[in-house]
Amino acid sequence: MSSQLSELLQNPQLADQLLSEAQTRGFVTAMAAAPHLIDPAEWLAFLWGGEETSPFASHEELETYANAIVNLWNETREALLTGSWQWPEACRLDDKELVTQETRELAEGVLQGWQLARDDWETIMPEESEDNALLGGVLLCFSLLYDPENAMEALSQEGADSLAQFEEIFNSVPTMICGLTLRAHALVEEQ
């Protein structure tokens, strides 16, 4: 994430009005993974709660923010399409809390962003298709990482070594989301 964007997200006057850095990264990841390109003008406002008026003090500050978001989107899209997307450094497993707060927030951002592209996903990977299982698997992983306590409980009820399974889920996310993005891209190209 660019230093300009990090600075804006850490600005105390904006921090309560914008998604956190991890939520922003997750939301942008969902937009970058979407099967059809969605103009940032259509989703940028969701990064500050969907309000019509942005929380920025000046047009220049808004423009700096928007440009940084578009740059992040470009970097993320490239990483997804080349199979090189990885968890950001702050997103990792945690012995005490299962995952770091940043991991939860990134997962939350992905799930929020997915809602905006949901119709596109359901059109390109309909419920009865094989591709829908990949989409469902990715969404399930992010849901489990957003709410790890319930995930651990569900895994242990299935008789699995829940901690080992949870680690496997976390480690598989980069491969899965890159694979999902590549598959969606291929399906769009075929149309």
C-alpha cells in the first residue's frame, strides 16, 4: 500500500470515517478479483460508508485518495492475474486470537466488496456450475477467517484437527483467490 494512502488512512480526522487499511485492502481485492471491471467511481464511496459526500477536507485530498485506491487496485489485479497475490505482512495466524485483527478486517473487506460484484459472480459462475464450488470455497474461507471462533467450533464438530485445518485454510487463500480470479477472467474472455 502506498505511503500516501497509509497516511490518509491514519489521519485522525479521517480514521473514523474510512475503512481501515486492512478493510480497504480487502475491499479493493474483491473489486480487483471481480469478473467484470467495475468503475471505481461506482464503488469508491463504499470505502467511507457509502455516503454521498466524501469525508475529505479538499478536492485535492479526495483526488489523492482516489488515485492511491486505483493504484492499489491495479497492483492487486496484476498480482491476482499472475498468481502472485499474498497476504499482507500484518495478516497472519495468531496463537492467542487465531488470526490477527488485520486478517479479520481484510476478510471483512473482501466480503463487503464481494456484495457489490455478487450479480456478476452469480452470472458467470451460476449455482449449478462446477465453477460455483470454487467461488463458494473462496467465500467460505474468507467467512471463516472473518469469524475464526465459530470456524474453529464448526471444524471441531466435524471431528477435524481444527487448528491444523484452520492453518490450511489460511495458507490456501492466496492460491484460491488467484485461481478464482484467473478462472473468472477466462470465462469473461470466452463470452
